Amino acid sequence: MPDPLPPPSPPDPPDPLPAPPPLVVRWLFLAVAVLCIVLGVIGAFVPGMPTTVFILMAAWAAARGSPRLHAWLLRHRLFGPMIRDWNNGRTMSRKAKKSATLAMAACAVIVLFTSRSPWLRGIAIGSMACVLAWLWRRPEPPG
């Protein structure tokens, strides 16, 4: 007669939730989130200053310092899709890529006509070219 199968072992208990950070740390994360939101909004109007990067940093900081602010960012009409795309596979929409490209192109033209230093022009435009190369290599969200 074959040996009976041993009784199944009980499932492992779920991992405990991590303890929330101390109040001072949460306030620092909240301050970083608010600062990044302000800089992101300014970046929407100032050529050469990024918006997407600051909003993604704001979402990261808000997730650690203020669940309420993080939820607001995720529900936001403009910021929410950008954050969700990044969280779901580090993707960026074609629209975001095009707007970043136009903003950097405008900034490059401004740098070309306002900077007298050739090395400063080269560093600024070279940096923008590197960012654009990285940006356009990001996958786009499905659908």
C-alpha cells in the first residue's frame, strides 16, 4: 500500500505592513512632494524646465509622506495618467514625449541665441539631446 500524502502545510501568513515612517520624515516627504508639484507646474510654462520629472518625483514623495496627496495626484486630470503610465512599466505617452521634445527644442534655440559661451551651449544642448534620446527609448503605454 502506498504511503499516504502528508497533510498540506498551512499557507504562510502575509508579510506584515511596514511601520509608517516617523512624523518628521513624513513631513519632509510631504514638503518635497509639494515643492516638486510647484516646480512641475512652473515647468509647464517655462521652456527648458521639466514638468514630468517633477510630477513623478512628487508622486514618489507623496506616496511616502501623504497617502491623501498621492491619491489626489493619481486622480488628477493631467498628472494622473502620466504617473500611472510610469508606475505601469515605466512607459511614457507619445504626447508627453512630443511636448518634451518641443520644449527642449525651444530651450535649445533660446540657448543658441542668448549664450555667448560655445562650451555652455554645447553642454546645454548636449544634455537635452541625451535626455531626448533616453526619453524616446521609453516604451509607450499599450492602447
